[in-house]
Amino acid sequence: MTRQTPLAHATTAATVLGIETSCDETAAAVVRRRADGGAEILSNVVLSQIEEHAAFGGVVPEIAARAHVEALDGIVRAALGDAGITLGAVDAVAATVGPGLVGGLLVGAMTGKAIAAARGLPFVAVNHLEGHALSPRLSDNIAYPYLLLLVSGGHSQILLVRGLGDYERWGTTIDDALGEAFDKTAKLLSLPHPGGPNVEIMAAKGDPTRFALPRPMKGEARLDFSFSGLKTALRLAAEAKAPLSDEDVADLCASFQAACAETLADRTRRALARFRERFPDIAGPVLGIAGGVGANKAIRAALAKECETAGFRLVAPPLKLCSDNGAMIAYAGLERLEAGLTDSLDAPVRSRWPLDEKSAPLVGHGRRGAKA
């Protein structure tokens, strides 16, 4: 439960330890506020569990939770060591409490709460999606409001970020998240885990025009996404060419990636126009990208072109801040700490926790399929 807490140090530069364990990265980081108002990442330690899950072609929740238990204490020590500080220099502890895999969330939340209790520090329960949503502010110190494209393994959303804790969802997926579509494409084509980066590597070698794949929901006024039809079209194209050569796999990846980039460009173009209508007086409006899929270079290039045409500044955080990391959690915790928003030590973990809780989830609703 969040409570308003007056902070004696709210006007001074604060330092926050952040912990992230929502999926298959065990991460901790230290972030502090600079005198100029920006944020400085003192450390950002991420331990990937790729090898533990590779044989299964995806993340196994029980294995992930156990790996977090084994690694997190060492990761926290490493983050403090890299930052050159001790817990005595930390003003608050922030930890992801949702959304995500419950087992992993419990490990990170309990560790963060234990540190906070032992040191008498404020605890900040962070929404993982808010960590992503605020990452453009962490990297570029941009002002509110701004438009955000959040594309990850579990989420595909267009959000208006009006302020801390104030988010308006303009579009979401009606079936699968884009990151999930990348991962399932990789699995279909027998590429190793993690799927997204390996699809991108193969796409660089292929012909994006060889396979005529659909552009889901392109041209529709609503800003939602749909990727199930694209996945089905890719599977049918692969089955028609089986057995697949290396060239076939590369061309399928390139064609799939091109369809995704064009779809995101179409959805984003309409969102940029809507933002302009909503905020006509904002000079130099910003589109931020967040989430692991935001690291894809072809997608970044497509979005950069749309932003240039529309007169927007594209803020794409460094690749290390796109995937799950502790720095974004520490920074979200820092903003909340400065706003006087801390949490009790009985704050629960939440497997589901939308940023815009007023908007109903659309997964499983609306039409599935694609519009070329």
C-alpha cells in the first residue's frame, strides 16, 4: 500500500538502490540525482539467465525464481561495489513488485524489504512498466508529457506519459505482444533463445521482400496492435518451404522484421498526430521507446523516420536500458521518493499491474487477424 511520506531529504540529491527480478534477469543498480536535475547511473549490474532457459526455448518460472535466490545477494553487493558506496550512502530501496513472474517478484521484493527494514530506509514498490516508461527520462532527462512506445516480451503499448503515476493508454495488443511474436518466430525457425536478438541477426542476412507477410491492423484509426495473424502467416510460409535452408530462414526473419517495423511505424504515425492534436503548444515533442524490442535497429530506424517527418524527437535509451535492468527501477524509485511516495513493507507483489488501470485489457478481445 502506497502512502504519502514527508521526506527530510526530498530537496537534496538522493541515492536509490534498485532491484529487478520480474522475469529472467537478476539485476541491481544504484542511481542518484545530480545537482543539475538529471540522474546519474552509478552502477547497473545485470545477470542474464539465458543459459538456464536455453534448453527449454523460453523462460521457466521455477528455474528463474531459483536462480534469483542464488544470485541476488551477490548482484546487490556488486552494484554497491561498482557504485563505490555502502548501504550507509543509500537513501531508499526500490524493488519491482509487478507485473511479472510471481516467484521472481517475491525474491526481489523480499530482498528489498529486508534491506530497507534492516537499515531503516524507505521502501518503494515499483511497477516494472513504470520503470520502462520513465527510462527516457533517466537517459535524456526529458520533460513531461511525452509519448511512449513500450514493446517488450509481454507488452505492446502506446502510452501518453503525463507525469509520474499518470499514464493514459492509447493502444495495446489484442492478442500477442511483439516480443512474444519475435520469440515464437525464433522457436518456429529453430533459432536459439533469446529469440528477438537472433531473429534480428538472421534478418540482417535476408531479403525482406521475399515473403509477402501481412501488416496487422495497418491503416486502422484505432491504435491497437495484433500479431497473431502475422505469426500464422509466417508459419504457413515456413511450412510451404520446408525443409528450410539457411537462406530461407534468413529471408523469413527479414520479411517478418520488415512487417513488424512497418506495422509499428503505421501505429506510431497515427499516435504522433494524435499527440500533436492534444498538445499543439508543445515545442519539440518527444517519442520515447522502451522495452527489449526497442533495441531492434530496424524498428528504431523506422520510428526515427516517422519522428523526423512529424517533427518529433525520438528518444531511444541505450540498449542496456531497453531490456530489463535495475537502473530503470532505481530511477522510478528515485522519482517516487522525491514525490514523497513510499510503500509499507507489506506491499504485495502483483503478477498483473497495468500502468493505466482505468483501461480494460484487450487481450482476447477484438478481431484477430491482419490487414495488408
